Amino acid sequence: MDLFPLIAYIRYWLEQEDQYSLQAPFVSKLYTDLKKDLQRNLSQTDPFAEQRVLLSGDKEKINIRDFGAGSKKLKSAHRTTSDIYRYSTTGRKFSTIYNFLCRQTPAAHVLELGTCLGINTLYLAKATEGNLYSFEGSPSLVSKAENINCFDHVSFVSGDISETLPVHLKTHIPVDFALLDATHTYEATLKYVEMLLPHLHDDSILVIDDIHWSRGMQKAWEEINSLKEVSFSIDFYECGVLLFKKGMQKENRILSI
């Protein structure tokens, strides 16, 4: 049994702070607004409850082409959709957080690295003003995501992300918001961030999912925090949020959510 995520969570729980610890006005407002938005949305009906129910009950077995660290729960490449939903899909709380953060940017060009079954895609699409491009290495997952998609401005890009992302970025700049939830390895995470950095601007937000999933992911998160382009980072345990506003005092905060 891998105890690293548990140890990382205990450390997060002991070190987490609240809004009163924040000095930067922009970050303080962002955090306060996020908590209010989260409370309001979670008190209402999930806009994508139907899609969640559909996937959670789907017993079809599909073959997964995995380019990353793989699943800790599902070892076989032949998996039921319901199991993938159960073990690999983001819960409503953090899907709602991603929606909020996307809305804090111009949201004209939004990227999702790691479509999985397409649940986060829906929440991001709801926040996107322009176009959302969702990248996924496994064609069978793309097919499932396309089946539940209800937005015209979403495009799915199938294939090895290390190959498809640079091709896309040659003609699609700048990037307003990006969610990294793919290939959970130290090397791949750093590589994706390196690809995205030249295309980010002052109002961009970059979110990295599962930053404490493994020692490698946590190491990647810590190294990304130290990049000169990053002005502020927030650790919510399940994900990390990166801001790029010039003129801010560089900080890394561990915040409760």
C-alpha cells in the first residue's frame, strides 16, 4: 500500500491556512469569491448530474491506452466505464472549482490535458467564452467523452499529448486557462508546463491536478512553483493553482477549501 498520499494529506491538513493569511489583494479576493461560488453552486442541482449518473452505471468494457503512470486501482487495460468513473473522475466539488477558475480568465482559449470520460470537460465548457480543446491519449475515452458532450465549442484531440499539444500550440495562442490532468509523472508534468509557459499571459491560470498523487508529482509541483514565470501558487491538496501576474510578490500558499 502506498502511504505517500496519506502522509502528504496529513502535512497539508496541518499546514493549511485560511483567507486571513493572504496579503495580496488579488489572491485574497480570488479565494474569497471561490469559496462563495463553491458554496452557492453545491447548494444547487448539479448541472451535469445526468451525465454523471450515465457514466457511473455504464458497464461497457473499453480498452485504455495509457501513456502515463496508470491507475493505482485499475491495473488492467480492459476496464468498465463505471470503474473508470469511480476511480478516475473528478468529484463535483473540484469540477466546480475548475469552472470558477476558468471564469476568472478571458476563457477565449481553454485547454484540458487529460479528457478521461469528459466530466471536467463539461464544467470547463460551461465557463469557456471561446473554444475549449480537450486532449486525450486513449481513443476509447475520447469516444465516451464525445457521447456526453453537449457543447458546440468543444474539440477533442486524440493521441499522445506530448505530440499533439505542440502542434496545437503552433497555431493557437495565447492560452487563457489550462487544466493538466494527464500522464501523472514527474517528467511529463514538467514537459507540459514547459510547452505551455511561452503561451501564458498575465491573466492566465494554470491548474495541475493530483499534485500529491506521488512523490514524482509532488516534486514536479515544487519545481514548477520555483519557476520565475510563476508569481503565485496555491495548494488545495487535490490540485495546485498557478498565477502569472507580473508585479506580485512571489508566494506559495497552502489553503483550505
